[in-house]
Amino acid sequence: MFNKVLIANRGEIALRVVRALKELNVPSLMAYSEADAHTLAVLEADEAVKIGPAPSSQSYLSIPALIGAAVSRGADAIHPGYGFLAENAEFARQVANHGITWIGPSPESIEMMGNKSMARQTMQNAGVPTVPGSKGTIETLDDAVSFADAVGYPVLIKASAGGGGRGMREVMTPGDLEVAFSSARSEAQVAFGNSDVYLEKLVLRPRHIEFQVLADTHGNTIHLCERDCSVQRRHQKLIEEAPSPALTPELRERMGQAAIKAMEATNYVNAGTVEFLLDESNEFYFMEMNTRIQVEHPVTEMITLTDLIKEQVRIAAGEPISFMDKVPFTPLGHSIEFRLNAEDFEKNFMPSPGLVTALQWPGGPGVRIDSHLYAGYAVPPNYDSLVAKLVVWGSTREEALDRARRALSEVRIDGIKTTVGFHQKVLEIDAFAKGEARTDFVERYL
Ligand code: MV4
């Protein structure tokens, strides 16, 4: 096991990692920016080191600052959390070059999955279902036209270097293809410094279903069932649940095996997420693979009784997965996560940083709060607006929904606006209560 782990992140996930390290009896070292000196993860960690000023470019995104901090304080491993440099292959490589263990997959895995067109081709070769689409990138308008004519409209243009929905163009009719093709390419060039695009048939009203996967260095590759993340707004997830109300045990088994195949095809090690689109006739297609721990990992922990962060650390330290006796997993009950963002959802989700003057969390059976907030803490304006994750568990989905309503009504966060009211509205909508939400849910009902 490690002598000291540097946490290259902030907010709730930094605190989550500190907690896991404490339970593993591994000393934690929090890297923090000037804006985060008083955050809970810094107060709770065994040790903390300032890495730079508030702007993330000079702190949480600064490879030299983070590696310098790890080397000077004698850390022998780095946990990157999610966001920031978590999927930066160059960072992972430099960490390893300094003799420090990266708690995550190899730089090669990160790089391959970062190129969405390459990931897609790899999955096709491995026999994982993908949306009918172009073989590799499409270079010319002529090729785009022939592809779209062959597969039929509507089609979707995607940036090879994209992901998370950036640089996508829906093309409903042949007349729109030329403009969409050139604007997608120039947008990709500006956003990613790479104008490569590829085409897929557009899947209408899909669900976003993702599988949590784990692999160790002893040859164990497993999945821990799925999460349904269909409630999103502008590609930002708002609510996630496990298991998906749309999956039967039989479909879960088929998708889970496809997810495992995806990992084995790339010699993947550590935690990852394989994202699928599920269409209205329950056909599923590989979409992307995320090479990090995700915000929504707690719902998986709740229905599998596992600790995914501890497992990431164990795997990176060369230990085998600690719960192979529980494989294959059957979801235990139902869990739903509500992201509480410091935003005014009634004003177009405008950021609402500032001082938290009073704070009261819900409690009781089946309620989990992952948050770095405390009364007197000032949410800085510099970073992502996620301030808490309210996670409920119930023996059935209905019980989880009742608990969610009860727990949300107990939340009191004074001084800043949050998305609590948004979630209360969602819980009143019949389609959500029935488990029918698809990716168009927010624009359709809210
Ligand atoms: C799609 C799609 C429909 N058809 N691909 C959005 C983010 C990126 N990971 C892929 N995305 C999509 N790819 C085909 N061929 C619809 C989406 C999509 C979406 C996917 C998951 C969750 C929310 C979404 C919202 C809009 C579009």
C-alpha cells in the first residue's frame, strides 16, 4: 500500500478521496489552491500543500505545480478525482515518469478513449455494438453525403476529439448537411485544435445508460451494473440512478458483458465507465468510455455495497479486487443521486457562489450526503458549481422516490441558491416517477 497519496482535486470528490484513504489507513495530502484553503477536504486531510492561485490553470490544471507538490512532500501516488486533469494522458505519463503511481488507467487507455472515433473503431473490432456510422473520420463533404445517403437521415456529426456532447451537429435533411459539416469541422478545430469529425445515424430519444467497470492487475475484469443518467441539461447530468428502470436482468447481462468486452479489448485497468445509448426498441450502442471515477459513482456503491474509491486505490497498489466473491452483482434495492449545484435554476441555472450562512442536512434511513459544505464556508466563484450530492437508497424505486421527497424537504442551505427546488419539481413529474425519462426529459417537461 502507499505511503502517502496526493489528491489532485477539490470540492466534494477531494473529501470523498480523503475519507477513503482514512479508512485504508493511508496518509492523505491535499493539493489546494488559494481559494480552497478553508475547504473541508483540506481540514480533514492529514497534510495539505498549496499549489497556486485560484484560477485552475495555475493550480488544479498545472502539471508542474501538482508534480512538484507530490515530489517535495514525498507522495508515492496521485488520485486525480474527476474533471481537471483526470483524463489527461500527459499528466498520467509525467506522474509515472517521476516514479509516482497514477490511481487510474494507463496513459495509453486514456489516450485511446479520448479519441472518440478511435474508441468507436476499437469497439467495432472487438464486437461491441456501435451506432451505424462512418468507418473512421470523414474528410470531405462528398464522403459525408454518400455516408448519410447510405445510412439514411437523420444523422449526427461528431468531433473525433469531442465527447460530452461538444462539437455535435444533428442533420435532419440532405439540404442541411453541407452547412452542418463545415460548421462542425470549424467548431471542432476551435474547441479541440483538431477538425476531424465522423458521422453516425442519429438515435432518437435515447436513454443514457452507463456501466461501472473495474479491472485489476490480476486478470479480474468485472462490472457493477448500470446507472441511468437520462436526466441531463446541456450535457450536464442532474439526476442519476441505479439500477436503470429500463433494464431487465437479461438486458443488464448482455450490456454488462459488452462493457467487459470493451475493457478487455483495451487491456484496461482500474475503474472506468462504459457509456451506451439505449434506443426506444431497447437496442444498445457503445457511445464513449470514461477513464476516471465519475460524479455519480455513489449510486453504484449503494446498490452493490462497495467502496469504489478504496477499490481504485487497492487496484493501483497492485492488490486484487477485494469483493470478487460478490460477482456477478445483482442490484440491491434502488439508489438515486440528486446533484445540488450552487445555481439559480429559476434564472437559467445561473451560478450562485457566496457565503453559506446556515446549513442543515437531511438524515435518517437511506440518506447519504457527499459534500464539502459547512455553515460559514464561502463557495468560490472559480470552479464547477457542484456543492453536494444527495443520494437516497430504498428497497424499491418507489421507496427511494419517497425518501428523496422527504430528504429534499429537510435540506436547508442559506446564503446561496441551489438546485434543490429543481429536483422537487422533477419529483412531481409523472414521467420521472414512472421511470420513463429519456435524454430529452428536461427540455420536454421543464
Ligand atoms: C448520440 C445521440 C444520438 N445518436 N449519438 C451526447 C454526448 C455524447 N457522449 C454523445 N451524445 C449523444 N450521442 C447518436 N448516434 C445523442 C446524444 C445525446 C445525449 C446522449 C446521452 C445523454 C444526453 C444526450 C443529450 C443529447 C444528445
